[in-house]
Amino acid sequence: MQRTHSRGGPATLREPVPQLAAYEAGIVAICLLAARFDPISWGAQTLCPEWRAFELAAHVRCVADDLHEYLDEAPMSRYARLMATGARPDSLARKLARQNAAELAALPDVPPEDHIAAFSGSARRYATRLGAVWDLPHHQYRDTVVTVGGMAGAACAEWHLHAFDLAAALGIQYRPADPDVILAGWLAGMPHMALPPHGRLAAWHERHVDPWHAVLAASGRGAGSGSGRPLGWRSPVRWTARPLLRKKG
């Protein structure tokens, strides 16, 4: 894959230091929030409708491990092949959801704290691999080449978004310290979800002048959903190892 730029501008993060600092802060946030859960509250519903908190703990472990695989095989990884189809965001989301379900089902039956420990180790090892390859192509979506740094930006945003989800499950608020860096990472690493259609771009920017609110909106979360109890919150159930994915009726 030849390294190019998208029509809308560079699809790379030129300076890795702020991005990697925010990436580490996202890992720390997830770990600190996870430490506040107990066997009852691990069963609380998160803002991801299909997942309770213990399932989200398993999910971030899977994402961290997937990042290593995608980097090992870039720019021809299974993720790169999926993005190269140029499919619509809703179609990509369905395929990634099926992948997530399969990976969660394959995990060992361990407490969520073990998943969080595995996540933090894997995610931090990933960060150590990035400096020498930061500007190399990772994958391409339509006209946009996403670099390794761009993918790290997407991962950074994912950690903070899932910290937001875990905080909401606990009934507390979460806001990252560097939302501008996280928004830059989202834009560089998630071109298939980054912005609304061109005709609605100005209105979108007018509504989401706060960079963190912009990330929440781009990811399908509402800015107010992390205030107090999350929308649709219900009394938690005690965590059990199986099933990792619970289908709702």
C-alpha cells in the first residue's frame, strides 16, 4: 500500500508524544475505574447496549490483542482487508460486532479483573512497538490511508470511550484530560466514522464545539449520558463467568 493522503488532508498524526500520553492515560482510566467494581456492580449495564461491565472488561482485552495482530500483518491484516472493501459504516459495524462476539466467546472463564490486567499489559506492550513505524501505512478506507499512528489514535479514543462507558455503569462522570488529542486521534484513525455527511458538517461542528462531546457524538454516545446513572440503567446482577455475551429478549 502506498502512503498517501486523503482528499480532506493528512490522515496521520505527526507527533506521537501527546497521542501516546493520552493513550496511556486511557489505560490508567480503565484500570482505576475497574478497581471500583465489585462482584455485584460488574453486572451493571454499560452504555454499549449489548454489554454489561464484565463483558466490556473482556472486550478491551480482545481489542488490545487484536491491535498486535493488525500491526504484525499491516497493511494486509484482516482488519485492513475489511476496511479496503470501502463498505458503509453500518455494514462494517455489523461485521466487527460478529468478530467481537466470536473473540469474547473464545476467552477463558476468568474474573473481569483478570481481563483488565491482561488488557493493560497487552495495551502497554503495543505502545512500545509504535515509535519506529508511526508513519507507515496500517490500512486504507476508500481514499484515506490510515497510518500506524492514526490507528494508535483510534485505540486511544477507544480506551477513553470505554472508560466513559465503565464510569456510566458506576453512575459517575468521566472526562479525559486532553480531549483535543483524543478527537485528533479519532479523526486520524476512524475515517469510516469520523464525520457526518458533507452537507451537515457545519451544523455538526456548531453543535459539538467541545472536542470530547464531538468524540462522544461521532461514536454514537450522547454527551449527557455519562451524567449520573446512564440512560436505561437498571439494578446490576452478580457477575458470572458465562455467558460472556448475553442476548437480550
